[in-house]
Amino acid sequence: MKTTLAFAILFFISQAFAQQPTSEFPASASAFLAQELPQMEAAVTAKDRNYFSGGLERMQTFLNSWGLNSPSSLALDTYPACTEAVSDFLIAGLCKISPPGTICEPDTFLPKVAANIAACNELAGLTHHSSGTPNGAP
């Protein structure tokens, strides 16, 4: 009975992932970032590290919904710029409020994250626009 129940649960989980076409991942990632980036920027401005634990949970939930912890993560593998933009934006925020060089190398990491966000927006069919931060960094 437990085996049947386990297979049923796995089937329903796989169906939930199957309902999201891989091609929709860039738009979904861009929408997620559009919601999170202003909150993250406000936290950076206020030097409020409390945002980041909730942001991490939301980021993990979002990526898990696209197959992060499943054997097949086709959307995440197909659109690496979007995957990296979603997984790295929180590190970029922490990088901004931490002493230089302690969390990341700002001169290389922040432009990389900004480029991934821009590339993801382009994949989603959105026009490239600055996030409103210096050097377009998130």
C-alpha cells in the first residue's frame, strides 16, 4: 500500500512539473525577479539582512517548482541565464551590503548577475531595461 501511495504521489508531482512548458520558464523567472528585485534593493538600501532568509525560501520554492530537486530539470538546464539570475540575485544583494570581497568580487560578480537578468528578460521577450541601480547591477 505504501509503495502504491508513493508512486501516486510521484506521479502527481511529475504531472505538476509537466504542466509547465519549458518555454515558459524565462517569462516566469523574469516575473519572479521583477517582484523580488525591488524588495531586495529596498533591503540593501536599509541594510536589512532579514529580507534575505525569506527571499531564499521564495527562490528555492520557485526553482523547485521548475524541477530543481527532480531528476529532470529541463527548464533550468535549457535557460541557464535565467536559472543563474534567479539563484544569484540574493548573493548580489548580500554582496552589496557586505564588506568588499567577503561574499563576492563585486567588480565581476555584479555585472555577471546583471547580464544574466538582462539575458533572461530578453529570452522572456521583455525589452532590456536597467534595474535602476548603478551599472545596471541588481
